[in-house]
Amino acid sequence: MRVSAAVQLVLTPAARTGTSPYAGVGLAFAGVEGARGAGYLAMMLGVEAAPGRARGWYVELGLEGGVRVAAGLRWRRFSSAR
């Protein structure tokens, strides 16, 4: 099992085109049945496409007790007050 939570700072959060770099910090916990779990400080750097839009992609490099590489698609739902 691996659980993590982080706070991220996106450089240009309202950008509707292009990419925006971001950085984050948080905590992670890794555990396996029959062994003692471990907690880690989590740090990450990434690039997100059009963070001000509802859909986009991201690529991320992080450290959480080891090196972590992530890439994916994200969907968001913005409130109607926007």
C-alpha cells in the first residue's frame, strides 16, 4: 500500500494554453503486510498542460523514499462561478 498527500504550487494556474511548471511537497507512507511501514517526505516537480482548462496532461518527477516518475491525463470540474 502507498498513500501520499501533497500541496502543489502551479506557476500560472489560470493559463488556458501552453504549459505551466509546478512544484509540490507533502507526505507519503508505504507499507506491506507483515512488515513495518515507512513515512517519507514527498517532493515533486512537474509540467502541466493548460492548467486553467478542464482537461490536460501532466509529467512529473518526484522523490518519495525513491525516485518516482509519473505521466497522465487529468480532468477537472470547475465551479460555475468561474
